[in-house]
Amino acid sequence: MKLEAWFGTLDLGEDGKVLASDPFSKNVRELALRSLSLREPGKGIPPAGFDLRSAALACGFAGSSEEYDSLLHEVTLDAAKLQISGALTPDQRIILAVEALDDVNETANVLSERLSEWYGGYFPESGLSGKALARFVAKYGSRKNVAPEDPLYAKASNSMGAELEAFDEELLKGFATSVCSLYDRRKQIEAYIESSMENIAPNLSLLAGPMLGARLISIAGSLEKLAAFPSSTIQVIGANKALFKHLRSRAPSPKHGIIFSHPLINTSPWWQRGKIARAVAAKLSLAARTDLYSGEKVPSLAEKLDAKVQQIRLMNPEPPRKKPESGLKPKGKKKRRQ
Amino acid sequence: MPEVKTLSEGIFEITKGKKYLATKNLAPGMTVYGEKLLSIEGSEYRTWDPRRSKLGAMVLKKFRIPLGQDSKVLYLGAASGTTVSHVSDIVSGGAVYAVEFSPRSMRDLISLVARRRNLHPILADAGKPNIYAHLVEPVDVVFQDVAQPNQAEIAARNAARYLKSDGYLLLAIKARSIDTAANPKQVFRDEIKKLEEAFEPKFEILTARDLNPYHEDHLGVLAKLKE
Ligand SMILES: C[S@@+](CC[C@H](N)C(=O)[O-])C[C@H]1O[C@@H](n2cnc3c(N)ncnc32)[C@H](O)[C@@H]1O
């Protein structure tokens, strides 16, 4: 019986004794690549309990037990490194970008609030916040520098804010410039996600929009996992906290996954949302599978979804008489009656 | 003067101001997860935090730890290597096959593995032990901490292929990973039962204790193959 080990091919007799062996050269990279190719076990898998180490020593591949461990160590290490460098597939890159985007957003918000608080002492009437405020401060610094053609010129001239001295102005301008560049970074990451999604998941992108699509992949862990989920799971992706509560305390199962930010769902009246969410989830699931297996864009998917949603709208024009299920109400505080 | 007491082969209790669990550092000068290095009479020890390691907790809960200098260990669920590094210290002349399926964790594991020649990292799903059949030899101990609902089955499959007939299984069971809602005691009883009779090979449980106060809702198990 022929048998494949990481260090060579062995020929095993009926009694389990090694009859002949064909050890490989001790080139770490070659052995690592070979070891990876043996991960799809077919023929040649060693029988349970087979002593690889003794066989390696017997056939002269390794001169001692220490050498065996040394070589095996280098080979497994190299193989793991090769696997990891290959593990950063396009969908994993998108996931990293989505996570970076969340961090950038959070940081931008915190720093914007800080800027607002800080600059408010010098120009409380500006009425600006977020990106607009950051741009304004980075551009002018003190409100004394506001150009006459700027719409805020009058307010700036009559402000009750304190005087901004050169020393402080420099500090604030620098801070605002940092905030601006965070907003630029956000734009850049979003553009990256949009174009990557168009490449690796065109159908999901088409049906969900690139950002929602990317978030679904991110929470699922990969495009492959997303494609494997039943659509009922896709419907509740992102409702983790609520889902956990449901499991622990038998609270009503959550209906608000992140797909509820989909325009087809969040612009619909409440009594249609559950049904539309189900339809959207079913089509997103199909889209993810299409992306995974064919990669071709299928525009008719979007048309079919629109048609299905139209049909739901036509068939459910009026709110039902009974109270909506608590899971569907935005502020479902009251317990459901038994 | 610090005092070094051996608790089990390669596992020490060091009294230096306070008491530390520790192993002898196989890669002197290097720390893995922010643990302390203690130099005593020419040897360097790494302190071992039982709150960050289920095996460390098992030591303090007075489990017999069937590891020695030359032991071969199949470690399933290596994560970033916190516990693996101590096992590598203990079996300094043996071998540790460290299986982990998350590439992210494997990245951390790889950086610690570099100077430990008895450590063999394997990026693979422990639920499919045939994947690493061309790499792993028969072992004295299967250690498993995968925190998965089907962990009993994973243990059995690996033991069937790799555990020597006189070897041991060390297992950490996390109640919440089996069933988030059920009572942990019930989960533990069910899991023990699975180990005893649900799969092939079947196990004989030698010790089973919860790992409080080091790990909440975790059970440590020491078992051997049923005759
Ligand atoms: C609780 S952590 C282990 C912690 C580690 N034993 C320590 O003390 O340092 C569980 C690990 O098992 C891994 N894991 C879960 N299922 C697995 C499987 N089927 N195969 C390999 N690794 C798995 C997870 O990725 C995770 O890193």
C-alpha cells in the first residue's frame, strides 16, 4: 500500500512494515507546498496510529528525533505562512475595509464633537458641525479671517465668541485639518468598498447597494458563508443582541437585521415591512450565491425583486386590524399578551 | 529567596513575594502574552495566568496533568498560543501539534512559534482530522479547547486517529458554546455522557471539575480511552 507522508512516499507491507520509501529532499519550501497539496486526503492517507516519526528515521530522512522536529517545525511554519498569505481573499479585504470604516467614522464623530465644543468658544453662532465645521476652521482659523463673500461673514463679524489668539489658532487649525483628513479617508474607504464590491459581488451590490452588501459579508465572515446562510438568517443578520436575548429569555425573535436599512424596506409602511424583508432577504441570498458561483451580473435579479415588492404592496394596501407584532413596532416596549 | 516547588513535571509554583504558577521558558527572553519572566538560579520561568488558560486552571484545580518532558501532544484550538506556549515549555523534548482554524489567530501563533522547535502549527479544521494525517504522529495527550457545540465528536475523531491506546484526553468544555440558554450543569452532564458513549472511541472519565473561579461555566475533563 502506498502512503503519503509530509517527508516522502512510503510503501507499506501487509503487516504495516515499511517496505520501501522515497524520501524527499530537505527543501523547506518544497516540503511545505507538498504538505499543502496533501490536505485533500485521497488515496495514500496513513492508517490511524501510523508512526510517521519512526518511519522518517527508518528511511533516513531525519538522522535523529530532534532533526525530525526541527524540520517538521520549519515545514509546518512555512506552510501556515503560505496559507495565511493566501487567506486574504478579496472578500476578506472588503471586511477589513468595512471594519476600518467603522473605526474612522467613530473617530471622526468623537473628534468633530471635540472641535465643535472647542471652536464654539470662539464662534458659537457658526451653526456648523461635522465636516463643514472642520473645513471652515481648517480654512480660516479665526473668524476674523472669514472672507467677505462667505455666507458666514456677517455672523463672524458680530460674534460674541472670544478672540482667537495666534497661538491657539494654530492649534485649532491643525486639529481641524486632522478631522478633515479623516473625512477624506472615509470617502476613500467607501470608494474602495464600492469598487471592490462591484468586482467580487456585483449582484449583491446591485440588490443591496455596495455598503449594505459589504456589511452583510462582514458580519457573515465571508461571501462564502453569506451564500451558505438560509435567507431567514440573512433577514436577522446584525440583530445579534436581540437574537441573543431571544435565545436566553424567549423574547420575540428579532426581525430587524441590518437589511432593514434597505430602501425597499425602510420606506415601506410597517405592515408591509416583514413581508418585504423576507422577499429582499431571499433575493439577497440568491444574489450572494450567484456572485460566489458564477460572478456574472444578472440584472433580471433586480427586476424580479421589484416585481415581487410591487406585488406585496398591491396585496397589502391597508394596515391589518390587529395590533402589529411587537417585533415590528419601533418602540415595542409593552409585553405581548399571552 | 524565591522558592520553586514542582507541582507536576515541568509545572512549578514559585513563591516570590506572592505565589505564581510557572513553566520554564523554552525561548529565553521572550514573552508571549505579557506574562512575567522570573530568573531563578540560572533558569528563566514564565508565569502562567490560570485566568487566561484553562489548562493552568486545571493545574490549580488539582487535575493530574499527564504531560512530561518527552510527551507528544495534539492541541486542538490553539488560538493565539497563550496555553500552547506553556505546553511547549513543559514538553521541552517532545512535540506539540497546534491545530487552529482561524487565520487571524494563526497569525499570532506563528509569531510566537518561531523560536520553539517542538511546536508545529497547523491551520486546519479539527473537525476533519484526516487533513493533517500526513503530519501528525500518535500522541500521548489530546488537549482540546475549541469551544464548539460538536466538541465531543471532534475529540473522538481525533482520538480515534491519533491518541495512543494508553494516552489521555484533556478537555475544556464551555457551557455557553454548547447551548447559550441551558443550565450549565445540565450541559456538562450531557457532554460527559456524549464522551462516554456517543462516539467511537468511547472515553472513561477520570476527573471532571468546574474551573471556577478562574473560568466561569467551564468544565475541565481528564479522560482515557475505554478498554
Ligand atoms: C477558547 S479558544 C482556545 C484558547 C486556547 N486554548 C488558550 O488557552 O490559549 C478556542 C479556539 O478554538 C478555535 N477553533 C474552534 N473550532 C475549531 C475547529 N473546528 N478547528 C480548529 N480550531 C477551532 C477557535 O478559532 C479559537 O481560537
